[in-house]
Amino acid sequence: MNGALNITKIPELRRRLLMTAFMLAIYRLGVFIPTPGIDTAVLGEFFQRAEGTLFGLINMFSGGALRNFSIFALGIMPYISATIIMQLLTAVFPALEELQKEGEVGRKKITQYSRYLTVGLCIFQGFFIAVGLERMEGPGGQSVVYHPGWNFRIMSVITLTTGTAFLMWLGEQITERGIGNGISLLIFAGIVARMPSATVNVFRMIRAGELSLFTLIFLFLFMVLVVAVIVFMERAHRRIPVQYAKRVIGRKVYGGTSTHLPLKVNPAGVIPPIFASSLLMFPMTIANFGDFKWLEWFRVYFYPGKPVHDILYVVLIIFFTYFYTAVIFNPVDVADNLRKYGGFIPGIRPGKSTADYIDRVLSRITLWGALYLSAVCVLPFFLINAFNVPFYFGGTALLIVVGVAMDTMQQIEAHLIMRNYEGVIKKTRVRGRRGL
């Protein structure tokens, strides 16, 4: 509580928080501005049947913007996909890897490439979404698009691409002038915006007798437990002891200190569930475009909550956890940096032996991280089947919300600590001047 009260006392932090709130308000306002030429009522009826498809996943990350087919319908997901693709390409192409090692200049160049790739993805996705909307019909045979044709397609592509580009700029402004990671906060705001409607739906179910009060209390306590597990696992890490040898440079002795190398239990974050969900929901999305007999198998067995879907979901999460960890963390580079600065792991020879040891430890703890991600993401399907609850108490959305909230609070604490540290320095300087 003292930390929360101190936030309002620091002008810079207060200004950053107000800027963040203002930017998020602009984002939420744009979610309700529809693209011209769309019958939003008919489109809303379609999305009620598309909750288990890729459209439902994109709609969740866009905060309901795709359901309204607003100017922010694609959300920030194309930029995230482009960033992930660039990270994967960096591990494959030596030229991009060298560019990344150039420091701030190289990272800015890669970020610029990610923006160009984002525009390309938006044009591609926007065109096919526009074509798909022209083929959609409501329950009564009503067309979703008032006037289908190339005019609607071109207008939709320009509108959706511009909307995503504006969200990229909005996220960068939040990161630079606000508090927290702007891109993550946009996703966070979109997911949290669904909570009021979910709460109203809960009370409606209680009044209708579809959900008992005892079940609601049990699910609430269980959700608190899941949040506690997520916080614990996201902060958990394995400490590998590192010793630095003493070095004599001139008349001074450097090194001789002991520290540790922290390895996170879940270094891949929320990326594996996003990849796995997208891959599994792709057949369901195709199946909704037409009534084909060969697609009925996907509708029956790949629906969320079915055994085949859940087993493949867990396998894909484990695979992508190891794959993404291998992309973002290179034990050979870590071992080389330790040897360069005179560091070594006690009992392990520098060089290849150190890299093998770090890789072995990382592989073991990553398994626990992958199992933890799988358990949290599969949990909603069991709750839905057991209690017939039409909203999620876990999964990718909860992982993102908790992770972003923790990261934002850490940045607020860092600003508070920096402010207090500067105050101590000023007091010390004043005392020194008085002493003189």
C-alpha cells in the first residue's frame, strides 16, 4: 500500500501512468469503430459459433475487435508473429545473427525488418479475411458484407493494415513514454476488457440456476491457486554457481568473486501455447469455410476438450517450448562469454564442457516449464467439461495477464527504487557541501 501511495507522489511516474492509461483508452476506443461495409450483427452471430477456431483465438488477443471487424481487427498479433519469425530467421541466417550482435544499431535494423514483415502479413491476412467475410452468411442466410467485390477487399486491406501499423506505433509510445512493455499491455488490455462481460455472465448463470454458488466459490479459490502457481513458476529459476578467477592488472586485483547464472524454468514464456493453439485451430478454421465431408473429421476430433485435441496440444506445447528455448538461448555463447571474462563453473572445465553442462541443466528444467505450461493451458478444457462453465479460468489468456502484470509492477518498483536512490545521492551531496 505504501508503494501504491508513493506512485502518486512522483511526478515522472504519475505522468507515465497517465500516458499509458490515455494510450490504452485510445486503443479500446478504436476497437468499437467498425470497418465500413460490414453487418456487425450478423458477424457477431458467426463468432458465437467460432469460439473454438483460429478466429476465436485472434478475437481474444484483439480484445473483441475482430468480432466487430473494427479498424483494429487484426490487433497486434501480426507484429508479434513477424517478431517471432525474425527471431527464428536470426538463428538460421548468419547475416541476421551478425546484425543482431552489432548492438543497438543492429537491433533497430531487425526491428525495422519486423515492421516491414508486419505490413506484408497484414496485407495477406486482411485480403483473405475480406474474401472469407464475403462468403459468410448468418443463420437466416443474411450476407455479412453489404456490397462484396474488389472495392470492399481493397478498402478492408488498407483499413486493417493501417490499424495494425497504428497499434505498433501506439505500443512503442507506451514503451517509450509510458510504463511497461507497450505491445504486451495492448494484449493485456484486450483480454482484461472481457472480464466485465464474463462477470455478468456468471451472475446470469447463478440466477438461472445453471451454476451453484458453492461451485462458483470453489472455482474462484481454484483460480487464485492457479495464479499463485503461475507467479511461482514464472519467477522460478535454477542458479548455477560461477566463480571468477583473480586477475592482476597493474597494481590492482580484479575478480575473485562468486556469483551465479540464473536459468529460468520457463524461458520461452507464453510463445509455445500461442504457436500450439494457432496450429491446432487452423483445421477448425478451414472447416468453417464450407461444408465438406472430409473436414467433418476435424470438427469431431479437433474440437477443444476432445482427447485427440488435448493430447496433441500438450505434445505441441512441449515441442515449441524446447524449440523456442533453443532459439533464444545458446549455451555455447554463454560458455564463451564466461571464459572470456575469466569465469568458470566449479568442477566443470571451461569451454565445451561448460556448454554441455549448461545445456544439460537447461534441458531438464525446461521439461518442468513445458509441463507447467501444458497443465495451465489444458486446465480450462477440464473445467468446462466438469462444471459446464463457458469462460476460462486458465490458459494462454491467464498466463499473459499474470505475466504482463508482474512485469509492469517490476518496472514501477524499479522507478520507485531509482527515485529513492537519487534522493539518497542528493542528500549525500548536500551534506558533503555543508561539511566543506
